[in-house]
Amino acid sequence: MVGAWGEVTAAEYLRKKRYTVVASGFRSRYGEIDLIVCNKKVLVFVEVKLRKSSDFAAPSEFVDTFKQRKLRTTAEYYLSIHPTELQTRFDVIEILAPEGYDTAKPVIRHLEDAF
């Protein structure tokens, strides 16, 4: 439930930045991509990381090389069934929400071209 809230929050944030949501929660046998969005001539695969605080580590630090590999493989699969001429990239959206989905104003950090 909290994860879904984070993805909805990230999608709203990206819409305000003039991105168009193409897909959310895209799943395959290789893994899941939280959001797939488009901004001008770029198709962006977005990993959303939600945490209550960054005391232990920044949320983006949990997108390790194993997770990056899964995301790339899943994105390649997505592109095999949805070919495009658009450039692609991988972004990470960090959301810090101390009260979880009850947080009135979560802190959102958008890392473009994260890996």
C-alpha cells in the first residue's frame, strides 16, 4: 500500500514536470519497472524508492548493480514488445515520507539519468 502511494506520488510529480505516464507497474518475468514516462523525445524508465528517512542511506543507494541489471533487462523486454524511436534513460525518484502515506509534503528528489 505504501509502495503504491509512492508510485502515485512520483507519477503526480512527473506530470507536473510535463511528463506523460506511459505505463505504471510494468511487470515481466525479468522484474518490474515502477513507471515508464515520456518527456519530449525521451522514454524514461523510473525506479521509485520510498523511505521514511535517509538516516541509514539515501533511497537511491538501494538501486544497486543487481537491481540496475534487472531494470535494464525488463526495459529491454518492454522495448521488444513496444518498439520506439525515442531515446531511453533510467531515472530514480527518491521520496522521503516520515509518516508514510500520511505525509502531507513528502520530499521528492528526481535523479535523471541515474545509471
